[in-house]
Amino acid sequence: MRKCPKCAARLSPLYFGAACRHCGADLLYYHFDERLEQDAQKAAAQEEKVQRLLRRLPLRRNKQ
């Protein structure tokens, strides 16, 4: 069973509507800003890991 993030009402797993039947909250965009901020923080952490890995690799430069 799915639950509405706003009113915690039970929704059928086969309910594919965009809004909650009970309170009308938009299920897709409810707390969208918070989820977007969490994704940005995860991406920044992954970018830092990649940069640390790249800093450890020896760079081969052509001398001419």
C-alpha cells in the first residue's frame, strides 16, 4: 500500500492518479524542493569522490 505524504491516507497500489483522493495533494511534486536539495547534496559528494580519485592518478604529459 502506498501512503499520501500529506495526510497519510492509504492509496491503492493500482491508483495512478497525480493527486491524493482524500486531500488533493499532488503526489509527484509534494516536498519536491527538499528531494531536489538531497539529490544535489548526493551529487556534490559523488563529484568530490571522483575529484579525489583523479587527483591520485599520475598524469602523463608529452614533453616536446
